Amino acid sequence: MKKYTYTEEKDTRSGFGDGLTELGKTHPNVVALCADLIGSLKMNEFIKNHPERFFQIGIAEANMISIAAGLTIGGKIPFTGTFANFSTGRVYDQIRQCVAYSDKNVKICASHAGLTLGEDGATHQILEDIGLMKMLPGMTVINTCDYNQTKAATIAIADYEGPVYLRFGRPKVPVFMPTDQEFVIGKAIMLNEGTDVTIVATGHLVWEAIKAAEALETKGISAEVINIHTIKPLDEEAILKSVSKTGCIVTAEEHNMLGGLGESVARTLAENNPSPQEFVAVKDSFGESGTPAQLMEKYGLTDKDIVKAAEKVIKRK
């Protein structure tokens, strides 16, 4: 199998910040809004270069979304920034009515997603956001895996017409995707071809899936690994093509088992090619305070959990 290595670890939120900085130079209609979390969202450089295109809304997330929707009417491309919990759960009504229903060109950019927000605990973590956002008609949902992919996605969504939810995280994670890889919305990326089991992963779980595939190889199991960065629209063709070869699938995500990538994949299989599936995800619970590594282990989101799921699903073929 193809070997993936990395030389540094960087937080995906920095990929967003650097992508936004690039957009400031190339897209004069891009504006940024923040709900009192400039440092956390890495927006400082954009603000330094384009102070007239930044709006500090304060701790008023609903107002931020409504203002962003209004800015699109004048041809602006607004990027909103706050924690994923506050980007979705706190402002769902405004997103539904002002952005999704009205089909406004707003880019909702959400940091500190999932469990790996860590010590801030369950009130700041969110494990339901992908489900909330993918259920909105017309909403594109993206969940990136490393710094390079987050930067590329941030730049790509500026040229995409329509509402987008871009989800990324706080911890430093391996940077392993190519710097020059084109980000194509809705197009999965084949990381490793295999014959015995398909592993589709999103966000921070992509690196865990790569490590799991390496461990499975030592056991004589050939795993096909696919990076699903766009959860909606889902690359159903890539998933179905892979499962038609392997006969079974594991989905891996830092999200509630209910409403996430796994359920989207299950629906795709049910409609086209019913196949054994195992879910690596949080088992319908809230998170808690702890280090990212501790939480990933406790809630079953590590490479070892993916290995166990793969071995289990193969037996069901």
C-alpha cells in the first residue's frame, strides 16, 4: 500500500486563516465576520491587510449570520467565523431562514469542531453539526482532514456559488495531503486502493484511517482508504465503486453516529447496493473535558477502533 508520512503537525484552523489571507489578495468581494474569536479563527492576517473588509460582531452569532446574508445582496462573499457549536446550534434558525431557505452565498466557517476541542468540554464541543447542516436543502457540507486541505477548501468555496458549511478543528494534526492538490467540492480522494474492505473517513479520522490500513496490512488485510472531505454532496459513485469491489465498508468520523457521514453512506448503500457496514463514531452521547487524545480513545475514534471495525465487518460479508 502507499505509505503516507508527515514532517509537521499543524492545526486545521490555521489552514482556514491562511486560506482566508490568500483570498484577501485575489477576491476583492470576500469579507470576513467574526463573533469575538479572531485569534481562535486565525483571522488576524486578513484583518491586518484588509481592515475595511472585516466586521467584528461580538458575541452575537445570530446577528453575524443575518448580517452575512445581507452582505451577499450587495455582491459580497461573506466568511463567518466562530466555534462550530456557535456556528450551528446557536444560530440554526438564522441559517435556515436567512441563508439556506434564501439561498444566500454565505460561507459558514466553523472551528473547534468535534471532541478534539478538548478541555473546554461538552458545552463547547459539538457532535451534531454535520447532521444539522446536511439536512438543510442546498447546503454544502465540507469537513477537512489537515492544514493543506483546509487551506485549499477555504480558497475553493469562495468561487462556489451557494451556502457552504466548512468544518475544521483546534488541535495540531499531521499534515500529509499535497500542498498543490486541487480541492474539488463533492469529489472524494482515493488514498489507498485495496480489495478486502473499504474505509471512508472524514476530518481528523482520515489520518487514523491511514494508520489503520497500515496495521491491517500487517494482518494480511487489504484496505481501501477514501478521504471524504465533502459530506454533502456525497461522492456516491466513488463509494459504490469501492464497495462493489471490497464487499463491505467502515465509516469513520469525529461526530455523532446519528446524522453524520456514516448515515449518508448507509442511505447510499441501501438505495443502490446493500452491504455490511460498521460505524466508527461517537455512540449518541455528549463529550466531556479531556485532552484530544484521551477523548479520541475513550469515545472509540482511534486507528485501533477502525481496525476492529474492519475485522468485524469483513466477517459479515
